[in-house]
Amino acid sequence: QAYMAYLTGMLRFEHQEWKAAMEAFNKCKTIYEKLANAFTEEQAVLYNQRVEEISPNIRYCAYNIGDQSAMNELMQMRLRSGGTEGLLAEKLEALITQTRAKQAATMSEVEWRGRTVPVKIDKVRIFLLGLADNEAAIAQAENEETKERLFESLLSECRDAIQAVREELKPDQKQREHSLENDSGKVSNIQYLHSYLTYIKLSTAIKRNESMAKSLQKALLQQRSDEDGKRSPRPQDLIRLYDIILQNLVELTQLPGLEEDKNFQKEIGLKTLVYKAYRCFFIAQSYVLVKKWSEALVLYERVLKYAREVQSGAGAHRNSLKELPDVQDLITQVNAEKYSLQAAAILDANDPHETESPSQVKDGKPLSERFETFCLDPSLVSKQVSLVHFPPGFQPIPCKPLFFDLALNHVAFPPLEDKVEQKAKSGLTGYLKGILGFKS
């Protein structure tokens, strides 16, 4: 009976006989609800799923009959589920788009940061009208999966609206290139609208990454309390998310038309400091896991530096920082982590098991340099045993002595002039006698 009522309802639904379709769907829903109560919980899940699939059809029929409150319920169903599925999905999307299009006919402009911009593109009007509903649905999401689907849906709609503005922006840019403008520093309305939509897209991406970071932080805390051996997130995963957030903030500061807005630049600067502090905190956490105590302590000090800069520079921008994580909580957590880190470093340095474990033997010292330290070294019975340094290192030796005859410079030799003359005379006389044939 339930299946027959469902088929009857779908037939009437296709023929747009809303009253008959609604009666058939209600009959089907009643039967499935009673069946769900009659069986066990495992079997009741199937019937409850069927009831959830039929409920949007009933609301759609009620809306077409004349129940205006059914439209709001349909939109809430669609937003809570992150997009409906099944045969009703296309009609429900078309209905929501049609309703927003009727409302968009009365929308002609939008105001952002003190400047009013006309909105002439229908797709942009529809997106801006549904922006508040989408943000409300994200805030009311029951779980992280639903929230993630809603974020993706909102970003997809925002990209479509930006693309529509870009198509209008191309001829506007060509016209500005050919025309000479005295007020060259002021961007056009269509360019400012593009900046506004880009701001919405980047802000939504930041909120999505921040939501993911919060869920990962909860998982990290649960990992500390109950370690069940499952693969759980690490601080490195959070570092990547904060890197993306900081990149989005850099893109926000480069939006055309906002270069001279000092308040906007100040707000983005404070937000950057907040996310830098959290990124630095989780980098320190990753160093703690590998027992790099000094690096982690330096990073904790950097976190405190960023947090104090945020507190000192907030002033009139406290309202814009309400949605961000509280840096005071971060300061409290960092101070606690610093004491825990110092205690862990002291315990690690004084651990007696560290010197006795075989892993500590791998310090590169040969056996000849550690005779007085007892330890179990399995490498001594292996083929690559380290007994001494080979080849041995160079050692300094005494220099070879050099001898210098310093007395020679102070010796006075006797004169030899008389002997040199006698030798010269006798030599000449003997030479002449030899030539003449005389013998001496």
C-alpha cells in the first residue's frame, strides 16, 4: 500500500495535481512511520530514510497549493542537507531560484564599506539575496560534513557570480583604456562590485578553513585524552590550513578599490597577526613531538609576541575581531605549554635509561674512546665494528731544527796581500823561463 501510494503521488506530482499528490504522499508517509515503529531499530532506519525522502515532496505540494510557510521549510531542508537529492532536487532548486528572482527584481544596489554600487546582473542579485540564508544555514549546521557541503555550495555560487561580473568587466576595461579619465585612482562600479564578490569568496574560504581547523583541534585534544591507535590528525595538518588562510588575507589586501582604505588594511593586518600566532603555535607543537625543545620554546615566545601585538593594536577594531579566535585563550595555553615543555626537557635530559639504551651508543665514537662506559653494543659482533678511527688523524710533531753560522759575520781574517803578490810574481817568471827554455 505504501509503495502504491508513493507511485500514485509521483504520478500526480508529475501532472502537477498538487492536492491529490499531497494526499498520496501523506498516506505513504503514515504507513512508513508506523512500520518504523513496529520493527527493530536496524530495520526502522530504512523506513525513516524513506520518510525523509517524501517530506520535501509534501512541502513542495503544500507550497503550490498556497501554503507560504512551506517555502521556508523547503529552503531550510535544502540548506540543512547541503543540497537535496532525488527526483525533487531539480524542481526545488528551480523553485528557490524563481523565488529569489522575484525578490531580485526589487533589488537595484548594494552598499559596502561606505560606497553604494548598482547591481544590474540578475545572477549577482540572486546570489546576494541568498547570501544571508546560506550563512544562517552554515551557522545552524548540525555536523561538520553538512557544514562543509554548505560551504562548498556557497563558494560555487559565488564563483558563478564572479564569472558573470568578469564577463561584464571585460568591455568596461576596454572602454576605460580608450578613454582618458581625470579620476584615474577611483575604480568603476563594476570593478568595485567584483572586489566585493571576491571579498565574499575569500572570507567564506577563510571561515571554511577556520571551521576545519577547529574540528582538527578537537580531534587533537581527543587524541591526547584517549589514544586508540587510529590515525588521528597532527599539528602539521593545521599548519597547512593556516598557510591557506594567510594567503587569502594577502589577496584581500590587494583588492582593487581598497588600497586607500586604512581601516580595512588595519583590520586585515590584525587578522593576519591572529592567524600567524596560531600557525606559529602549531609549528611549535610539531617540534615538541620530535623533542626539539629549544626550537619549540622560541616559537612559543613568537606566539606571545604576535598575541600581544593584536591586543595592543585592537582598539577600535574589536568588533571586527569578535569572529576570530580569542588570543587571550592562546596566551593562557602557551604559558601552560611552556612550563610543560621545560619540565619535559629536564626529564628528557636526566633520564637514566637514555644512556643505557643501545640506541644511545650510535654516537659515532669508536670502542677505544668509550672503555669506561658500559653499554650493550650489538655492532661489536658485526662485520662493521668500530674499534678505532681509521685512518688515524693527523697529530702535531716538533719541527726539524735549522742551524745558522752566526759567528762567521764577526770573524776578522788575516791580510793575504803579500802572499797573493808573491804567487803572482813567481808565476810570471816561471812562465817566461819556460818559453825561453831556461830552467831554474
